[in-house]
Amino acid sequence: MNGIYLSRTNLDAAFDDNGQQVKPLMARLTGNVAGVEKLFDRCGWKAVSYSDTSPMLFKLLTAGISGFDNNHTGGDSSG
């Protein structure tokens, strides 16, 4: 079973009042992480591993956020 775990505080801080992502969203991904990454990619998101010491911790990014791969070929980037 796949899981996506977010902190409410981090979720609020990652988006502005207009719903635009302004900084990376930290998330813990469990289960079939490669499958979840493919799903994010199709939706215009990128999951970037945050730490070698915590392999399930990721930064979730949309286009326009520092660290997003400009060669991204997934779906739209409306976030």
C-alpha cells in the first residue's frame, strides 16, 4: 500500500493564498515509491529525494520552484 504523509504546517507554508507553490513541500512516501513518482510526474510534480539518511523523505516540486528539472516531460504543471 502506498502512502503520502504531509505535515499540515509544511503544507500551509509551501503554498501562497492563491494556491501557487512557493517552496518545496516535504513529504514522506512509502510503499511503491517508484510508482508514486510516476504518478507525480504525470501530474506535473517532481519528487526529489531529500536525504541519504532518510530514504523515504522527499521534496515535492512543481515547475517554477527551484530544483525542478527544466527537462521535465510529465503532465501540466498547474500543481
